[in-house]
Amino acid sequence: MAMLIFMFFVLIILVLDAYKFVSVRHAKFARKKVLTTLQYMDPALIEAHTGMKVLTIEEFDSLNKDLEESRGKIRAMNTQVQQKFSEVLKAQSSINNMKTELEELKKLAAA
């Protein structure tokens, strides 16, 4: 029972260290060891345990490429939206100027 409590305590410390809330000596080495071990594990085993899909390098690169293309399209659309918005603001200010001029002309015509 004491061993179980001790192991539970060590597990909590290691989890906190993994999230960098607590610093434990040699835990950095253990974290690197786990990550290097994961590199050589069967992807199906990792997918079964984590529930996440493991991507190949080609899939990852193609997704990154698609992401960059999408970001570029979004930037282009954002600039177009900003241009249209500035045109609308210019038109709105010119309409307001025309309204004030018309009101002044009506005042002059009434006088």
C-alpha cells in the first residue's frame, strides 16, 4: 500500500514536471527519452492510445502548404475588404458633405 502511494506521488510529480509546473532533476532526460521512443513506435499503436491521427511527413508538409496558401488568400481578401471599406467611408463622407451643402443652400434660398 505504501509503495502504491509512493508511485502515485511520483506520477503526480512527473505529470506536473511535464507541464513545467514543478522542476525535477533528470526529468528533462526522461521527457526526451519518451519523445525519442515515440518516434520509433508503430503509428497505429499511438493512434489507438491517443485517439489522434499520426501524420506522415508528406501529409504534414501538404497540410502546412495548404495552410500557408489559405493564409495568403485570407490576407488578399482582407486587403480587398479594407479597400472596399475605405471606399464606403469616402462615399459616406462625401454624402454627408453634400447633405450639409444642400441644407446651407436651402437656408440661403429661404432667406
